[in-house]
Amino acid sequence: MQRFDRILGILLFLRSQRSVTASKLAQHFGVSTRTIYRDIETLSASGVPVYAERGHEGGFQLLEGYFLPPLMFSRDEAISLLLALTLMRRLHTYPFPTAIAQAERKILAALPDALRSVLNEAEKIIGFEELPADIFHPEPQSAPGTASDQQGRDAENDIISTFLQAILERCTVSMHYRSPYREQDHVFPVEPQGLFWDRSHWYLAGVQLDDRRMQRIWRADRVIRISRQSVPIAAQTEFDVGDLLGRRWLRPAMELWQTRAPVKIRLTNAQAERLQQDWYYRHACFEPLTDDTMLMTFGECDPSIVLELLRWLGAGAELLEPYEWRGLLKTELQAMLQMYD
């Protein structure tokens, strides 16, 4: 590694660490600690505010608030960033849309003319297919006051941006939320922790401060208003968004719904294995009844959704609860049978 590359690497390393010792830097870059000290002196002489803390846990740090000067990207690095921005714009909403457009213009301006003319229309070269509609898991209609047009998308962009900015600035937000499952809106303080994209929706994760500091998840398109508060977060709750991925965020809600509106279906092991591949029904409760059958329990208030599932499963699946829905299924099946007489 050439010295210039190593010095830039040290600067990037310092930006990602609160404090780092010379020995750790030497081990990382495969040089002596004396070489690291010389590189640190070069950084300081060029105006980078590096200072050292003495003591057992001391080390080199950058002055808080220092940002890197403009960086030069290789051609492949610039192309990779452009493709990432193209993918981001394929989402119907995303944070900091104005900044993303400005970043794209800056990267394009730094590329050779021939390459710029091609990548200037990257969306015509590389496509990202949207998720198809999921007919087996219908969602309630958007709450009144939300919008699916450009105005609604712009509002959601602002909500996502505000939430992410609050995470970066370590401050709380006030959130006005409207759920189709509740009759009334709710306004509450939140300690923002993270956000993720799943099946065409942004989800906001955080701690609801007026509810016994419960960790919650909210869909961004159901947030009516959000505003950053002046209350700083002294010590954030430990959080890793990876713990919510794989649709694990859905499991607590599914378990609660099972207790409030339980649906029980006896089905074959083969049918259970098929449903356990589904993004939604895999979080149902599956219990063995015999060597060949399973009991599936999940929550659902709408009988039409359950009847559709049973018709799709076919022979071998039997609705056990709610018992009164069995009559609805019987009537539907008799009507279907008459068509084949």
C-alpha cells in the first residue's frame, strides 16, 4: 500500500472509530507504530484535527464535528454509487430525495464524457422490478388523509428523512399516527432507532416513550405528521435493525393477534410445509397433532380471507375454529359443486 493510500485509510479509520491506538492502526495497515506516528504527523500538518488521549484506554481521535474533504472516486466506485442511487429511486419513497439528486449530479459531473452520456440515463439500462400484488394477504385501505399520489409520496419522503435525521442527531420526535386498525389517531413521543424497507413499505422502529418505553414499529405511510423535538437522547437503547429482518418484526404482532381472534386449521404436513414458506403464514403457530397432520393457529377477523386460504389448500385442510365459519365454507363449497353438476 502506498503512503498516500495508507494516510487516507487512517483518516477513514479515525472517522469510523471514537478512539484508536497506534498499535491497532499499525496492525491494521501492516506497518510499524513509528510509521503510523509519522502518518499522523502528516495528517496534522495538512490541517486534519487529530489529537491524542493519554492513558491505558487512550488513542488517536478526530475533533468532533470534523468531516472529510471531497473524495476522489475511481470509475468503478462512481458507477457503483450511481447504480445504488438508481436502485434507491426505484422505491416509491426514500429519504433525502433532493440530496440524492444532487449527489447523482456531482458523481456524473466527475465522470468522462463518454461514460457520463451513457450513465446519465441509468434507469434505461438497468431495471429493478417491483414486487407483484399479494392477493393472499390483503391489507386494509389507506387511512383517510393519506395519499398514494405524488403529494403523498413527497410527504412520506419528508417523514422518512425527519426520522432518519433524528437518529443521526440523537433526538426524539413527536409522531402523529393513524392506523386502519384503530378508530382514533394517536400522538406520542418516540426515540427513533432505525428503519427498514419491506414489501414496498418503509417501517420506522423506535421506543414509544409514553408506553412504558415499549419498542414499536410503525409504517411510514400511516404517519400523518412528524417533528423533531429538542429533547436529546442521553443513552440510546441498544438496537440492531438486523434483529427485525427476515420478517421477525411481524412475529410479536402475529402472536398477539392469535390470542384476540384465533383461527385454527387442521392440515396435512405437506400443506403446513408449503405455508411455512410464505412470508406471512410462516409466523403462525404450527403444532403436530398426529404423524400426518398439524394444527395451524393464527389471528384473523375477516372470514373471507380464511375461506380463500382453505379453498387454496384444498382437500386435507379442515377449519376447526371459529366453528360458525364452517357453515360459511360449506355454503360456498355447495355453490361451487352445483356448477359442476
